[in-house]
Amino acid sequence: MAQQNNRLTFNTTAARHCNFIMQADIARSAGFSSIELTSGPVRAYLEAGYSQRELKAALDGLQVEGIGALLDIERTGEQGREMMDQAEKLYELATTVGAKGVQLVTGPLDYRAVVEYRRDGRTARYSGLLGSTEEQQIAQTASNLQRLADRAQEAGLIVYLEALSWAPLSTLEQQVRTLERADRDNLKVVIDYWHCYTSGANPDDLAKIDKRHIYGVHVCDSLPFTAGVPDETVLRDVATGRGILDLKAWTQAVKATGYEGWWCSETFCRAQHQSNGYVVAKQLYRQLNSLVNG
């Protein structure tokens, strides 16, 4: 498949409650040339008895930019060994589906762990690197990323980091420092407008990022956030373009870096999830095309 600059990519959050075969059909019907997948629907499709040949046929005409996600990538000890086992399975699935990259996510995934830790100094939930110094957080995360990137390189894959805005390691500056410390050519980040905004960044900050670090872009929106621990289920429950983010300014900031890779519209809006996926996808395609190519 020929490589294109500024590829408009379908993110499966836009068809969150659909199975894999429907997600691919919706993406293609809306005009997208590539797709970012989540592993659950893909595994469910294969576990239902469909072959790898049928899987690839279902994706005909769609370049798979990435598949996600490996969670809580700062894990150590026995949890770290479990993480590497999960990575192996995800890398294998990425190879099967023809994905170019695999998404890696910092933890803790459950924002309530952060709320409880800040309030009580402890939590019974997985806590990741809560309580560690920033230097410890960066060092441990970079060390794990080196292992994950090295194994991905053997599999011919890129790995791309998404730092959750409520996690201990979350800011753009921290992500860049972590990537530079890990120092792996196949290790990148995905720029997510919502996570950038709720971790304290603005378009001017984003425009300063070295384009070589950026693998993809999640175009998304937010309700107002002022302080505390951001609750994704509340703050992201808004249709893209109807929140408070200046999507044009954020997009122009990314383009100012010289980046020309793939862009996708990610939505956690419940109304969109319960709407007609074909209609939502077409709306997101038109909006994304206007932002990126307009």
C-alpha cells in the first residue's frame, strides 16, 4: 500500500460497541485510508473461528497504523514479567493483522488510584509509580521502554507511548525526556489533544516537539478542566468539535513541527457511541479532513 502524507485514520472508539468486521466496514465506508485498532475485537474475531486470511481480507484497503494497548508499562518484578508476556502476545497479534505499531500506555489505568493516593497516601488499586520521584519515574519507565522497544524491533514493529494525564508520568516534557533516555529509534509517542490539555500543555508547548518523536495524533476534545485528577469518563463525554479545545490551534501546532504522518479522531462521547456508527464516522472524516487538509 502506497504511503501517504497526513493520512486520515479511523480510530475504533468511533464504533466502540461494534465488532471488528463492522469497525473495518464503517472505516472504509466513511472514506478512511487507514485504521487504528484495539486488540479486543480483533482477538474476538479470530477466537470465533475466522482465519488470518479472512482477517486480512476484512481490512482490504485499510492500512493498520497501530493496535493497542499494552497497559501499565512501568511494571516491575513479577508484574513486569507478566507485562512482557502480554507484550509478546500483542506483538504477535500486531504482526497477524499487519499493524505497523503497537500502543503502550502508562499507568495506573484507573484514575481512582491516583485520587485515593493523593487523598490517603495509599491505595489498594494498582498504583504504578505513585510516590516515586520524577527521576525514578522516568528512569523506570525508560528502562521498560527499552526492553519493549528492543523486542518490538525484532518483530519489525514501532512502539508508541501514550501517557495518561492522571498518571505520575504524564506531561509532554516528561514523555520527551523518557523517550530520549530510552534512546530507541522505533520508540515514539502519540499526541492526544485531551491528554495534553489535562496534563497542562498548550498548543505552543506542542509546537516545540521534535517531529521525529511523533508517531500519530489523536484529535479529540474536552469539557473544561480546572484542577484535581482528570476524570476521563466525565471530561471526554463531548462530541469532537463541541468542547472547549481549539482543534484548529492544536492541529496547526502539530503541523508546525513538520509532522506529516497519520491523524485520527478519537471519541469517548456516549451519545456518539450510541448513534449510527456510519454517520458518526463520516462526520469525523469530514471534520478531520478540514482540520488537517483544509
